[in-house]
Amino acid sequence: MAVSTEHDTAAPGTETTDETATTGTGRRFGLGWLLGTLAFGLVVGLAAGLLVPRLQTPGDDSPEAGFLRDMSTHHSQAVAMSMIAHANSQDPAIVTLAGDIGLTQQAQIAYMQSWLRDWNLSPTGSQEPMAWMPGSAGSVVNGLMPGMATPDQMAKLREATGRDLDIQFLTLMRAHHLGGIHMDEGVLDLSTEDDVTWLAKGQIAAQQSEISRIDDLLKQLQTT
């Protein structure tokens, strides 16, 4: 039954202190009835998590929780690689890039872990890596998520020096960024949680920019 958007004008001497609404059939409802109806709708909406979705946080097996846990692990390796290059490279441009990546991704880890705590979830879960992303089983090799370096590659990076170190770092980080972007795009397809989508979009933009810097540095190294 539709409620009219127009109010009847009360006849002189019949005004009341309670505002009323009039339906198309002429039946009138007091302000109290309307407020009660709105309150009931609010309660139902809250119970369903529709009107205030922030009152409901992602669950333990949600794509958001899986993404934050996996991306924290993914970022941790990027930070480790960056610290190796920052400490050992003799190229100022690579030292700067490594410092930027390390600081940025460490800060993002702090964001992700904080959100998990806010949701009363453990920083680690029982699911396999990438289980939150449909069709991703083939992208996990020996437990490593997309773009992650193998233990052997990490060991070689630690032992490398000079130009060899620079090339290894840039090559590994480029692959690492591409894998991270793949994960970011995956969660954007699955989530509408504001913090998570904000982070994923920001990471895509930042890592695409860093890939361009990496490509420029690799070209310079290949011509020297």
C-alpha cells in the first residue's frame, strides 16, 4: 500500500499536535506509527547486515581473510629481498628502489595484520595458500604463491654481489610484483570490503609503477 507524498490540510480548529500521513485510501497514520515502522525496519536491517554492513566483519574462511594472510606472507619475502639489495647493492638507484619497496610493503603488512586483529581473526589460517581465490590451485608451486622466489633463489641472492646482485634482485622482484598484482586483482573480483579493496587497488598502482622502474634499471644494466 503506497503512502501519499502529500499531506491533507487540517480543517480550522481540528489541528492536532501529532503529524499524520495519509494513504491513497484516506486511512491516516500518526507520527508515532511511522516512527515505530521505521524503527522496526532498522532492527530488521541491522539483523540482516544490510543497513550497516560494517557491523559484520569478514569471517575466518572469507576471501578477505585469506587474502590478507597470504599477502602478508607474500610481502614478507619482498621485504627480505629488498633488505638484501638495500644492504649490498652499490647502485644508488637500486638501493633507493629497494628501500622504497621494503618500507612500503612492511607498512602494508602492518595494515593487514591490524585488520585481522580488528576482525578477531588469527594472523594465520588453516587453509592452503590461495584457497580463497577460485581456480588458483595451479598457481601455487611447492607451497609458493605466484611470483615468490624459491629457497634456492633466495640463497643465491644473499650470496650475489655487484652487477649480478642487481640483476637477480630486479628480476626476482619483477616476478614477485606480477604475482602480487595477480592476487590483488583476484580479491577485487571477490570483495566489496572497503579497506581490502582500497589496499588492493593501491598495491596494483604502486607495483605497476615499480615494474616500470625495474624495467628501466634492467635495460641500463644490460647495456653496461
